[in-house]
Amino acid sequence: MILLVLFLAGPATADNTPVDEADYKLPARFSPDRLKTMVFSTGVDAHWMRHSDRFWYVWETPQGKNWHIVDPARRSRRPIFDPVRLAAELTRQTRDPYDAQHLPIEGFKFKKNDSVIYFKVKKSAGVLAAQQNAEKLARGEEKKEEKKSGDAEKDKEEEKSAIEKAEQEAKKYFHFEYELASGKLTRLEDYRGEPERPRWAGISPDGETVIFGRGYNLYSMTKAEYEKWQKDPKDPTIEEVRLTEDGEEYYSYHYGGRGETNVDREKNKDKRKPVSIIWAHNSRRFALTRTDSRRVKDLWVINSIADPRPTLESYRYQMPGEDEAPQVDVLIYDLDAGKMVKVEDDAFPDQTVRLQTAPFQQKDRDLDYRAPLWLSESPDKLYFPRTSRDLHRIDLCVADAATGSVKTLIEERLNTYLEERPAGLIHDGRELVWWSERDGWAHFYLYDGEGNVKTQITSGPWHCDRIQGIDPRNRVLYFTANGREEDEDPYYMHLYTVSLDGGGLKLLNPGNFDHRVSMSDSRRYFVDTFSRVNTAPRAELCGQGGQKLLDLGETDLSLLFEAGYKFPEPFRTKAADGITDIYGVMYKPFDFDESKHYPIIAYVYPGPQTEAVGKAFSARMDRTDRLAQFGFIVVTLGNRGGHPARSKWYHNYGYGNLRDYGLADKKAVIEQLAARHPFINIDKVGIFGHSGGGFMSTAAMLVYPDFFKVAVSSSGNHENNIYNRWWSEKHHGVREVEQKDGGVKFVYDIEKNSEIAGNLKGRLLICTGDIDNNVHPGNTIRLANALIKAHKRFDFFLFPGQRHGYGDMNEYFFWLRADYFCKHLIGDYNQSVDIISMTREKEMNGKK
């Protein structure tokens, strides 16, 4: 019987009719703009309140938005207001018409001990025009003004105070307060608006001190001086205190000009700049990392469509294997002593250091500003991990904030690269929870404050992800993990609780779905949103023991299904070794006909930080569902070495072979799918991906040139020797070699796509943005050069003025990519010069 089943599910026969005409109408129904009108809320975004365990959220369906408040203690959920009554009252008070299904509420915020809600609604164009005209007449100005240039308008806007800008912005809206208890709506007639915090202002937790950068150095001002600036940024009496004297370009205390043109960087060099600092809880110290990039070499991009003339953007960029690495100092500034302390953090050549911050409180999420705090509540202890350049060594350290002396608490060592997660402190450091993959799986360990292991909290062949909370009184750890539950996709995330001593492990949100949780600060309640790629998302409120308290919502997909949508199909196959399970998703045309013979396309990303395989429902369809509608089977699938959420062996499978490691699995899985499904045409295989996926899809065409027939590779890091050091050296590997003089040299070598360009047989489209300062355009251009020298026909496309993502050209790229597959996999060349589906969506109103 088994043999018979395998035979019936075997390869395609001549009875299958090849797809020879692309369907351009069906994918046009599912553009990103149209999807916004068919799919609304897909999860509960809980805004936990400051003074209780209550929370509010917005839930939108095709019937409109509703604002809900939930009281977990009472197991109650109710509308915050009646939308019909509110719309009527808004209309009465503003004389602008509103209705319940289209309430344009913005700035929703609880105030006055969570008893009053503030919100605003935008004034209509007519009201704004009349208001502006009245203001001009009051100032005695003419109705018509001479139009200023863009630069002049920008300069004029920058001269305004923060208070003036807030007042100007506030005038665009009607402002209201709504009392929860009485339902009374009050219009705030003279609302002036809160001044927006400028990016440069690093405000202390107590609000009394502001730290910022200028001219590569650190400065401070008091709250009173900051308030002067808010009133008048050009006030000559504003006093600033210069905290450092030795800052210089590329060895600065503040952010550099990454993303700025050279002209703008010179123009803005003396302006206040943001600083990346974390504060002691008592506001009397702050810490920062200062990076010395003076020896790092320059890289450049040119924006050819800049107005009025092309612009140059230079930035420091270390490539893999280069000796000129940035060097990092850890610094602590003591405001009371007025001095800087350098932390004695040196351990590894070219090490990286990251300061660990305290987790943000849920109750603070709606605040306009939250000062980042260091992990310990004590102002005397600064925790930070440091990592060797080869990532084989990670230390968790604690620094004495007064002296800068460092104690190493935990040492992690491995022969491949190490990962890390934030540590969790208990009783301010008397104990701590540490995440490690030391036994081949990611688990939590309990340490004492001196760095001694007390116990392994979790264990087994499954993957712990992140700490969600610690209850020190009851000695309980809350965390997310995956791969533990039988008969589930091992990537599905769940919430668990376990004793800090390692017992009483409990699953809190069972169900064969991928789960996303939001816990209250008290850890007494959590919101669980869950789905699969083939189910509508649902959300529930649960108690700390996992008991369901309330249903919060289920996504309404009725309009999506009316448009013809059908869920994709998850699948499981074997890797090329015949042992390792590989998980993927198949996307079919919504008018799928099993008697047809469809080309198959793989959307790929190699990892190793993700496999880009959907686990939960998503309305983002361009790379999968929507592309399938032209007449393709589209698949996403993992590969050994492609994801950190499995065993360390699985994750590090590609170490030392970053170009080729995932390709055999991609090929093997597609072959297995074709053997299962007669509707898959194994002779017409396409592949595409972006960034690492661009690199991988081109590599597939060159390593297996007789299997993969067509590829579209966008912004690929085809030449990893000119991609950034951190991704490439980490996932491929770099060797630390001791020299005779006692120094260290880092040796790096990697296979490049250009080296095997001569293998190309199929059709290849490569593209890039011309100002991509992540994966430099040189990656794609060097590949093009190699293909030309190998006498290969290929296609090349440049997106002008675009960085790593293609911004407002993404929709254009969707049709460009689809055309390429329709031509070379289906054989349909009937595309006109105009992209009709795009022009049909645009209002021809004469506006730019």
C-alpha cells in the first residue's frame, strides 16, 4: 500500500498542461495599497497602563476601529467609548462631520491616573484655510505671499523654537479630553501642544540634566537651560557645559554623519548631535561607548539624481579581514565629580563591546521619552558583554563605576561563533540568569553574583529564546522558547515558566500555532496573539498560570477571501542528507488547477540569522502569495545553517562555507516537492532573494546551473570580501593568527560569486540601489564585470536614489521581477511598455 501511494504521488506525467500564459489581473488585486483595505488588525498591541494591570488596544475590522479597555482582574473588556455617540459629539463641537466608522483619532493617551483620555483629530482643509487666513489678517499680512525656495523654508522652520513648532502643529488639530467615568467629552480650546524632544537631547531619568554632542565632544545643560532652548533656540544666554576636550572626527563622543552627504556633514558639523548613552537609575552617572574609527578606511556612494547636482556620501566601513578595525572604549561620566572614567575593558584584539540596558517597563511605552537605564539599579555597577573579533569568546563583565576596574563574571567559549542574549539580574546582581548554547542547545543558567554556576535552569533538545520576566520573590523565570512541543513546527514560539532552581517547567500558551506575547509588568497577565500561515490570527488574555481569561479578537479576513485569497500550505521535507527535517511553505495561484504544470520559484534568504520562512499569518504578500498569482508555485524553505532557533549544530552548519552551504538543501527540497506533486514542473525552477537572498539566488544559478533556470537577485552581497566585517566574519569565520612579534593578524578568505560566473547557463537579473550604504553597489557591479568577462548574457537594473531597500520603487520592482519570471519561466512576453497595473491605481489628478 505504501509503495502504491508513493507511485501515485510520483513525478508529473504528460497529462499535466504546461502554464504558458501569465495572469496579470489576479496579482493586481493584492497590491500593498489594496491589502490595506482588506486586512486590518492581525494582533493585539497591548498598551499596559501606568497605575494598574489594565491595558487598552485598538481593534480594526472592515466595520471600522474600536478602542477597548481591558481589566484583567475583573475579566472584563469594554469599549472605551461609543463610536456613534463620540462621532456625533465631535461633529457638534467642531462643526466638521464625523461618523463612527471613520474616526480619525490620533495621539491617544491616558492621563490623570488613567482616568482621562487625551486625543486629537485633524481639522478639515476648509477649517485650516480659514484659520490661516485669519492669522494673516490679524498680522496685517497680504493674503498672497511670495513663494520661498525649499532651502529657505527649511531654514525658516529650523529657526523656530520647539514651543512654536508644537503650537504650529497643535493648530492643525482639534484637541479633546474624554472622562472614562462620566463619558464627558471636553474640547481643549487653547491647547498649545507639548514641545517635541529633539533627537540630540539625552535627558536624564529625573529630567534635570540633558547630554548632547557638538563638534565631536560631549556637552550638558540643565533643565532650566533646556527650557530656554525650547522657547528660543538662538537665545544667547543658554549655558552649555563642555564635558570633554579630546573629541575629533572619527573618534567622536556622539553620532557621526552616516547617511549624510559630505556637503551636509560639513554644514551640520557644529550643530548639536545625539549621543548614545545609558543612565544610572539615580541620574548621577551615564555610560557610553566611544569608537575610534580613524584608521578605518573610507567607502563612498554617489546619488546621481540629487537636486540640483549629484552628491557624494563618504563613510567609514571596515571590510572582512582588514586590519584597520574600529576600537571601542567604554566610558562612565560622573556628574557629581565632573570626571570621566575609562573602563578597563581590554581583553581581545579588535573586540566589540555592548552596554547592557535594563528592560523597558510596559507601563512606560506611551511616554514621549524613556531614558535608557543601565542594567543594575546600583549606580556603582555597569554590566557589559565583550566579544572577541572571531566571536569564539564572550565575557560578561561588571565594571566598578568609580574606578573603572572590571571583573569577568562569565566566560563563554566555542570553536564557532557565539550568540548572546541579555542577562537577567536578580536582587540587583546577587544572582543572574544567563543564556548559553554551551551544550549544543540554547538554555538558561543560574549564576551567583560572583559568576559561579548554581544550576542549569532549562535543558533538553529545544531552544530557549528570551527572558520575558523574572519574579524574584517567587523565584520564577518567564521566557519564550520553541522546539519543545511534539508534533509541531519546531519554530513555533511559546511562553513558559520555570523555577529558578530548574523545576516546575510549564507551558503557558499551548496550541499548535506561532505565539507572540505581551506581559504586564506585574507578570500576573499576558496577551497571547497566535496564528499559523494558514489560520486567521486570534488574541486572548491569559493569567500568569496560562488560564484563558478573555477572547480579545480574531482577524476578519472576509474581504481578503472575497477577493479570491487562499491560505498557503506548510510542508516538511528532508534536507540533502536525508535526515534533517526542513520546514517550508508552499504558495499556489488562488485559481490553482491541479491538472496544470506550474513552474516553481523559491524565495530564499540563507540566514544564518533567519530563514525567511513565514510561521504566522501575514498580509505582506509581494514575495510569496502575490507572485504565485502569475501562474507559479512559490515556496519558502529552510536549510541547514539557516536559523538560530534550532540546535547549535543546525545553526552553524554553514560555518566556513558561507556561499554554498544552503544550496544542496534548497535543490533537494524542490526535488522532493516535485516528486510529491505532479503539478510542479521540475524543468522550470526559478529562485530569487534580496540582500543575503540576492547573494544566495545567484550562487544557486552558478553552483547548480542545470537545475536553477532563472534568478532575480537584488542587492546581493555577492562579494563578501567587500561586505561588512560583522556579518561576514561572524557567519563565515575569521582566523586569529599570532605573529612572531606577539601581535595578532586576522586571516579571512571566502568564495565569491564572481569566481564562478563562467558557470552561468540560465537567465539572471541582478539589481541594486545606487546609494546602498549597507550592501555596497560594488557587490553587484563586480559580479556584472565577471559575467561580462565570462561572455555571459545577463540583465542588470539600477534603482536610482535608493538604498538597501527600494523605498517607493518597491512596487515597480515587484512588477519588474514578475515580468522576468513570466518571460523566462512561462514564456509569456506580452508585457507592454506601461505597467498598466500601476498606472491604473494612480489618480490622474495632475498633482505630482
